[in-house]
Amino acid sequence: MVEIAFYHLFATPLERVLPVLLQKTLDVGKRAVVIVGTTERIESISSILWTSDPGSWLPHGSRNDGSPEHQPIWLTTELENPNKASYLFLIDGTSVKSYQDFERCFDLFDGNDEDSLQAARARWVSVKDVCEDRTYWVQNQNGNWGKRHQHT
């Protein structure tokens, strides 16, 4: 069964948190699918993954690039897993109906935005029937993470 972790971003924007989590994903030998809200956002996230670390880049692709089997990180607007990823990242308030192809899911949202926060709370409740292992991480003002809730 999938493990779902909600990340309540507070002090650090998604554009800095996502590359760190994706690098950790690659470091443990896993692949990722990142679901974004719009096709324009795919290009924005792609640019961030190319430039987030001046000394390196995160290998990734989307439908525009093709060859999903060669892409460790796949950017998309819909639920798909063409690169056979183990990890799923949901950003921009996206949600999915099924997690069956994934070991872990990361739901990242802006905790400074009330609408985003309320939508994340609704997603937290909605996944309780499909996931016994849920954690809710909150970032403090210094950018450090603390576990606020865990259901196993």
C-alpha cells in the first residue's frame, strides 16, 4: 500500500523544495512522476530542474521530450506512469484517484495560501480510505520540517 506524505510549505517555496526532494528520490535509486496543474507549469518546473543547482541538473522529461522510459523524472498534467516510477509528486493542488502504481506519494502545497491549505486538508481526509500510512509534515519559519500527524 502507498505511503502518502503531505508537505505544508511555509518558509521555503516549492521551487526550492521540489528539487531537493527529487534529488533525494534519485539518490535512493527511485524514479518519479510529478503531476502539475497546467501544461505551462511543466515548462516552468522543467526550467527549475535545469537551474536549481548551478553545479548540476536533475534529469527529467515530459511528452514534449518523449522517451519516458529514459526519464528518471517525468513531468505531466495527468495520472500516468510511463517511466515506471515508484514515487509520485503532486503539486499545484493536483490530486489523483488511484495510487496503485506507486510506493510513495508526496503532496506539496503552499501553507501560506488559505485556499491551498483548505484543499490539502480535504485531500488528507479523502485519502484515508486508500492509505493507512499518511504523514503530515510542516515547515517552521527556519525551513526545518516537523511531523505534525501520522496515521499508520
